Amino acid sequence: MAVTDAAVAAASDVLEVGSYRFTSRLFVGTGKYATLPLMREAIAASGSQLVTVALRRVDLHAPDEENLFHFLPEGIRVLPNTAGARTAAEAVTIAELARAAGLGDLVKLEIIGDTPLLWPDVYETLQATETLVERGFTVMVYTTPDPVVAMRLEAAGAHAVMPLGSPIGSGQGVLDVTSVRRIKERVRVPVVVDAGIGVPSDAALAMEAGADAVLINSAIALAGDPVAMARAMRLAVEAGRAGFLAGRMPARELAAPSSPVSGQIGQ
């Protein structure tokens, strides 16, 4: 394939979440950075077009005061996050506040049921998904790595399902890659691996397994060099996506020679 053809192919590989379109498949967070200028530089280096913002970190009633919105790269889309919600009602209220503040109808739904693990409450999440979809939101849903739950969320109207790779902020990587594959095989909406990615190889692994995108915060923000790590994650996501599209070779139990065996000396 010529270079120009490759560029065209890459540009046409667009991720659609509802009516929203992204050419970058790396979504990033805005928390845990040492400074807001560092956050801005890392986000720019990541090439991401979508960043999550936990609304409890921003005073929506004082838009003129300096806050993280003033440090986001130009043109980037904000994904309000209902982090902190414990019930469907709380999550819906947070989403409505975000929309009223002018942040649009795209929202990341996150409802926690277990504090030490920051594990999603599936029951409340399903209820909130149905309500938010009915109210016209485009809902990306943080959930457990469970194929059945993913199918239920899709049936409830979710525009993307976001199974955790491992507990939020743990850096343990994608503990159950098979579940990512199973979810991808069973739903038509985008699958975004969210939470737990620690190093670029984790991101590449998720993408190779068929994930449509990954969302990364802590692994970038808490790295020794967040900007360098953001670039590394960008390359890993691109490589993993390219590998998935290329199609891997079959795995074998025994060795298979890479060179012809006929015509060898002594035969």
C-alpha cells in the first residue's frame, strides 16, 4: 500500500459514538496532574479529541474563574463524568446539570457500588442509562467486564459500553482480555476499555483484542514524564488498532518453520 493510500485508510477509520465522530481512539482524563499547564501539554501530546471531566471538580456556577476548562487544548470535546454518583437519580441530576451548563448531551455514566474497588453498580447503571437515553443524552457507560451486562446496556440504549480493564487507578492492566473480545463479539456499539491501564502495552493489548478505543487517566498523569507517556499511549493505541485490523496469525501449540524445509542439504 502506498503512503498516500495508508493515510487515506487511517483517515477513514472513524469511531462513531452516537452522532459524534473521532479519528483518535485514545480518550484521556483530566485528573491527578501536578499542574494544569502540564495537563494541557500531555493532552495535546496524546492527540486525543475527547477528555473526561468529573463535574464535582469544576464550579459550573463560576464560569469566568480560572479552572481546568481554560487549560484544555483548543477544539477538544469534553465528556462530563458522573463520578461520585451512587444512585441512578444522582447520576441523572449530574448529567442534567452538565447539559444546562452548556456541556452538551454527551456524558460518561459512572455509578459506583463498592468504594474500595470503585466497582460499578450494574443495577443503578442500567436504570440511569434508560432514563438518560429517554432524555436525549448520548451515553457512554462505565461497566463491569461482563458480556451479558454489556448486552443489557446496549438494549437500554447505551451508545458505548466501557468495561473496566482493572480497578480505577490500579495500573494492573487488562486483567481479562477474553472478556473484551466476548463483549466486542456481542454488541454493535463501540467498546471502550476504561480504567486500570498502566503502560502502553496494556493499551495495545486492549486494542488488539478488538476494543474500539481506550480511556486513560492515571497512567499518563502519574507517570514520571506525563507528556512522554501520553505520546507513548498514542502510539500504542495506533499500533494496537492497526494490528487488530490487519488480523493476527493463528496461534499454534508447536513450532512452524518460517523458511521452506524442502531442498535442504542432505535431503
